[in-house]
Amino acid sequence: MKVLLTGATGYIGHQLALKLANDNIMVNALVRDLNSNNMPRHKNIIPFNGNICDYDSVKKAINDCDYVFHTAAYTDLKCNKIDTFYNTNVLGTANIMKASLDKNIKKVIYTSTLSVFGPALYHVPITENQPRISSYSNDYELTKKMSEEVVLDYVKKGISCSILNLSRVYGPGLNTYSNGVNKIISKIMNDKVLYVPDKLHVEANYVYVEDVLNAQLLALEKGLSGEKYIIGGENEDYLGLFNRIKKISKSKISIIKLNYNLIKNGLSLINGCNKLLGSQSMVTPKVLDSLFTNRSASSQKAVSQLNYKITPLNEGLDCTINFLKK
């Protein structure tokens, strides 16, 4: 078996490439930089230099493949140019789907995000059938939803494809922009003081990275075409999450709460000044709002249809903390 994998230098794609390769599956990895330190190295991984925004390079990488795992996406919420999101997330996905149709790919597994469903109501987990109850709060959410529509259009043309909507992923792996949960765990482990917004009642869903990798393979085997599956773990609010991390890591950190609106107004001021100076803020009001939005979710559909298994949050945190200690 040979597969095309996009996003091999990203947090999830890197580990998925190695998992597939270790299972004796040949992996054509389409990457922008062949010399990237994040490039997974294995005898069964064949790197292809290119970009999902360039159809010709996609066509070369997909040649002789049986399946496609499309994990590549542009996720940086600090970016204020919608074209950057659109080109990668929408046009890039269209290139992958077109090439898959042209090359008679047996199945595509498309990695999306839970955030396309919008915020959850408090204590009411998101399901695949939930209608979105708010407008799109950032360009990432909007373009990922648009990319899902591209995928579903190609399903109508005959391509078999399942969509995986991931919640907040954590666990051993690369230190990239997209694994912010690991960064919080590391800060609680190593810092003496942590200043946080006072909205610690906000709930989210946290999924262990190994569960995500297993879900990719389960979807390949059992996922229905045109169906969406929420791939998540346990729901927890920030207070509960911080307390779990403190207890497991035996951290003595002091967590100090600050007024949310005060922090957001301060970030707006800093962001405005940085724009004038031509620099970029590390955290923007959009990023803050995205982090402090209720996103509890249910993976019951994946459990029942894919035989998906969930790693308990405490168990996953323990493994992650041990990894970060090393």
C-alpha cells in the first residue's frame, strides 16, 4: 500500500507519517522544505518537494498512491490576511481532491477541526449534527468550513472521503504552533507563576495525539464517505485542567487570575502598536477569544461507527508530562 500524506512536518502529520511507515506502508510526503528539521525520516517515507497550492507538485506526489491523508492546513490565528488561509485551506484542499479524483484514489481522510461547528453551549457537548449557532469568529474557522464544502463537492463526484474534526490535541510530539496544550502543560510544570484570564469555567475537549493517529487508520477502514466524525477525548474546564496538570506533575506553581476584558483591551492596544511598528503580536484578541470559547464535544459517533477508543485525560496528561520532562 502507498499513501500520499500532506502536512508531514506538522504536529499530527509528522507522527502519522512515522506510524504509517512503521506499519510497512509506503508514504509519499509532500513538503515545502526537504531540509526541515521536522521532516520525518524513515526508509518507507519518500519526501516530495512541493506545495498543496501547486497542482503540478500534488500530481507528482500522488502518483501510484492508493489513499490520501490530508492533514496540512494554515492555522496561525495571528495572521490577518484571509488570502493566506484561503490559498492553503481551500484551494490547497481543492488541488488534493482534484488530483485524487484524477488518479482514482480509493479513499481520502481529511483532517479538519472541531471549531467549524462554532462554540458549544455550556455543558452541552457539540455533536456532528449540531447547527452552527454563531458567525465565524476568525479566518481559520471560515476557511476550514469552506474546505469541508470542497471535500463534500468531490464526494458527489465519486471520491470516497471521511472528515475528522479534531478537538484540542495534546501529547508527545513536535513543538509546533498548533500544539498549544503542550505549551500550557510545560509552563505549569516549569514556571513559578502563571497569569491567566479569569474565565476558568470555559470548557473544551482534549484529545490525546495517539488517539488521533488511531482514528486516521480507523476512518480509512470503517469511515463512511461524506461523513464527519468528531475525534476528541474528555471535556474539562480550565480550572480542572490546570489542577490535573499540577497534581500529576507535582507542580507548586501559583495561578493568578486577571480580569478577562482588561487582558483583551491590553492585547488590543499592544496589537495596534505592533501593527504601526510592522511587527506581529504573539497573542491577539482573536486568539484569546478562540481559546476562551466553550468547545466541549462528544465523540460518540466515532466510538460507535469506527470503534474509536478514548484515552482518559489523566492517563494522557501523565504520558505527556513524562515526555516533556525528557
